[in-house]
Amino acid sequence: MLIKRRSTTAERVRQLLNYDPETGKWTWRVARGCRRAGSGAGTVNGRYLTIKVDGVFYYAHVLALLYMTGEWPPDDVDHKDVDSSNCRWSNLRPATRTLNIANSSLRKDNASGCKGVSWHKAAGKWVARIGIGGQRIHLGCFDTIEAASSIYEKAAIAAFGSFARAS
């Protein structure tokens, strides 16, 4: 079972592990099972590196915030560059779930190639929409994909600031 927070302390993590904020790499300070002190810590579980501490799995990016600040992040941890394997300290920031989603990359099933933009067949126009606070907001219908994308980008920046990602 993967627990994201609260079952261990920063002191315990620092006792067992070393985190290099420049590279984002984790190593064991002490021997653990078949792992020697100094060897790499963690395994990739889906898209994220996980590390087992005292029998509980944690996301490495969440442990990085705990390790560096001494406190559990209040909500999510966002990878600024959207690369879930990049756990460098400069790439991580605390985020709400909404802001983390705002900084997501373009979905694989997106046919327009632009975030928040889709083709409305009946109207024969491009439609821009954005999700804010659980609400889906219609931003308008446009003759060009560029106009729809530009409106979405402006709305995203206004709503999400530095977390806004248009593509």
C-alpha cells in the first residue's frame, strides 16, 4: 500500500536516506536488506519513484519536501516540468490538487493539439473551455484554433498563475 504522508518523520527519513537536491537522487545511508549503504534507493511504481521506509511506500517527490523542509506538504507536490522522474529540488513545489492538474501536460486523447480546445462539429467552430474549482467554464467559440487556444491560455494564467500550462 502506498502512503503519501504522515506515517514517518523527517528525522527518520534523514536517518535512513540521503537526498541530493541537485540531482534528485536518493541513496541509503545505512544497509537495508540486500541494499548496501550508498546504493540507490527506490523503485519506479508506475510513473513515480517510490521508497519503502519502515515497511511503508512513499512517493520520492513527497519525501523530498519532507526531507528538505521538515514538514509534510499540505496537499500535493507538483513537478514544474511535468517529468515525474525529475525529483530535483528546483523542480518540486507544494501544490493543491487543482494546481497540480493545471500543470499537467496535454492529454494523449486530445485531438486538437491544444489544451482546453476542441472542435464543435455542429457549430463548425473551435470551442475553448477551462475547469476551475470543479466547474467547467465555457470560454467561447472561435473561427480559428489559435484564437481558442489564446483565450484558454489567458484564462489559465489568470486562474492558475505559474501553474498554468497551455500545452
